[in-house]
Amino acid sequence: MEEQLLHSSKLASIGRLTAGISHEIGNPLASISSLVQELRAQKLDSEDDIKFTETSLKTINSILNVLLISSGASGISRGYHLRKRPSPASPTSSTGRST
């Protein structure tokens, strides 16, 4: 009984460590992904630029999926997946509020 408790405690510690590492890696990747998505929303002229943004997003999504799986969370159950989000198009007034 005591061995099982110790084993469970160790597994829980490993799980928390894995989740923490995944979080620390995932946050910067999500930020980079947002910036790449902004680039993609621009009118890119070069075929190389278009290919770069698409390849970058696929790579980032793959890494984030591995991190989610390794931390014990699934992207589907948490509703977490990257998608293109529209940029705010409305201009702001001098007060910083949308008009």
C-alpha cells in the first residue's frame, strides 16, 4: 500500500513537471504562431513567403500537439487548436476605442 502511494506521488510529480514544461514551451510558440498568422493575413507577394508561413504554422501546430499530448491534455478535449483569426479591421479613435 505504501509503495503504491509513493509510486502514485512520483507519477503525479512527473505529470506536474511535464505540464509545466509544456506550458513554458507552448506559450512562446503560441505567440510566434499568432505573429505568423498575422503575416499570413498580409498580402504576401512572394511564393517563398507564403510557403514559409504555411510551413511555420504546420510545424508549430505539430509541436503544440505533441506538448498537449505529453502533458496529458488532448487538444480536442481542451478545445485548443490554432486557427486563423481575423485581425480587427475597425479603426480606433483618439481614445483608443473602436468607432
